Amino acid sequence: MTVVRWFDASWDAACTDAGGKAAGLGELTSRGLPIPPGFVVTTAAYHRSRANGRLDASVLPALTGLDPTDLADVADRCAGIRVIVRRLPMDPTSEEQIRVAYRELCRLCDVTDVPVAVRSSATGEDSAGDSFAGEHDTYLWVRGEDAVLDAVRRCWASLFTDRATCYRIDRGLDHLSGEMGVVVQKMVRPRAAGVAFTLNPADGDRSAIAIESSWGFGEAVVAGEVTPDSFLVDKVMFVITRRAVATKSHEYVLSAQDDVVKIPIESDRAERPSLTDEEVLAVARLARTVERVYSCPQDIEWAIDADPANGGGVVLLQARPETSWSRMPRTMSDDDPSDFMSSIVSTLMAPLHAREDD
């Protein structure tokens, strides 16, 4: 089994050894979308290290009879398992291939110890049937071979977060059935970042693209820590039909010590929109392109690259199927071509730059 697979490699049937998130990045890279370069540590590395370290013998007894309603017991048992996984000796062959791949990424980016995002990519994470989104770990601005290897093990350990473990119990899934690929991707230093949905999450309207954004790294938006700016874009006319500019309390930025830190946003910038209208529409176009690739509504994470040397435009960080509205049965009106006409009419009759204050 392959331990390392590059984004620009062939990704036929790659979900079986990379996880949905990684396979999606590979597929979208092959379509020419603006994705920072990187590679995935496939599930082969996890399997080999798990077998060599006899991990199953530690995990199964620790989770036997676990009651998901006993939150204190869940936290205690899962914390113990994560410590074991983080200390797991990595299979030597896997370790060497990961080191070689990271060195190659440094060479390609022409940066010594290039900073990377190390993201979990569990095999069931981003499927339409099961969604572990937000339940596994991501590590930002990781530099150096040893730090990358440590972050990979920490991503493996996040198979046993409290939420992921309880989710498996709720869905009747085997705790040892989880497999983890890990994305290692060149970091972007974003001026602004956020998420986009290729439908309106408030009502499931597929003629709209909803965008949420804030200053700095997108973690504040993804984790729900700030009230983001929000925009609604009509897919047909490609105009902004609704906007709400929020007071954004804090952002995540890169510190002088090369760490991602949380800082308050100065008052004048907190009130300003984090995206220009041109950037809103650029994010919307990117989101629509991703939706066309997969032929289903998408939930994407994106960033505005602050480095003009990289083009300073919108980059795609990850994409997954939208699961809340997509699970609901389609009604006849969902397939009615007149829906597009009603969208056009509503757009033409509405003020294009109306602002909501609540």
C-alpha cells in the first residue's frame, strides 16, 4: 500500500486509502482549482503503525461498555486512548516516506521547513451518509520533519475524540473501523477566510450561495467563535442579494514566534466587511465550480491569500458534501426549471446592496 500520495497524482478510487477530504483535494487539484500544494499520508501508515504498536489491544478494553451519556467517563477514557496513540511508534518505512515527502514539498515551495497545515482525513469523515466534520483535529503552521510526524500522530489520535467516539456509538459503528489519512498542505497566510455553502443553509435554496467570512485564519469561523460577515449570492445572476456585516471580536494570526494565536480585532476594522464585493463573487465562483465537479451541494473552506507573491487571490482549502439539506428528500419544486426564473425575478426586484443589521 502507498504511504504518500501527492495531490497532483492520479486519484481514481483514492477514498479507500486517503479519506474523503484528501481525495477531494486530489480530485480538485487535477481539475486545475487553486489549491495549495501538498500530499496525503494514506491509511497505510496508520495501519502499519497500529499493528506494530498493538494498538487494538489497548483500545478495545478501554472502550468496552462505554456509556455515551456519561460524559465524564467518556472524557477520561478517550483522553487515555489519545495519549497512547500520540506515543505510538511510527512504522519506520512510513516515517521515512513522510520525511522524504516533506523535504520534497520544501523544495517545490523553495522554503526551508515550509509551514504546513496537517489535517485529519478520516475515511468516513466527509461522506454524504456519515459526517464527522469538525470532530477530528487540524494543526496549523507546522514546521520541520519531526513536528510533521508528531502532528500526523495527533491526527490519528483524534479518531478518539469524545465527539467522534460518541458519534460512532450513536451510529452503531465499530471503533476500530475508523481509518485515518492525513493531509499535509502548504500553509496560506490569509488576510480573510471562511466557509461557503452552495445552497442557503437557512432554507435549503439551491439557487443561492451562502458565504461567511472573518479576518485572519478561518478557524474562528469554522469553530463558531465569532459572528462572521455573511453574504448571499444568486447563482444565476451572480450578484450579491443579501449582506450582513458583523462586529468581529477576534482573529487568529501568525505571531512573531511563528505560532497561530488569537488576538482582539481593533475596533475600526472589526466593523468593516472582511471581503470586498469582488472577493465575495470570486469565492462564489469557486464554490460553484466545486459543486459542478461533484454534482451535489458543497460545503467549502477558502482563504484570501495575503501574500501577493502567491497571487493574492482566493484559494480552496477543503471541500465536503453538504449533509444537512442534502439528506432531505427532493420535492417536485426542487427540479422545477421555474425555480431559476423565480430566482432571477427576485434578484431583479431586490436592492443589490441591501444590508441587514441584525
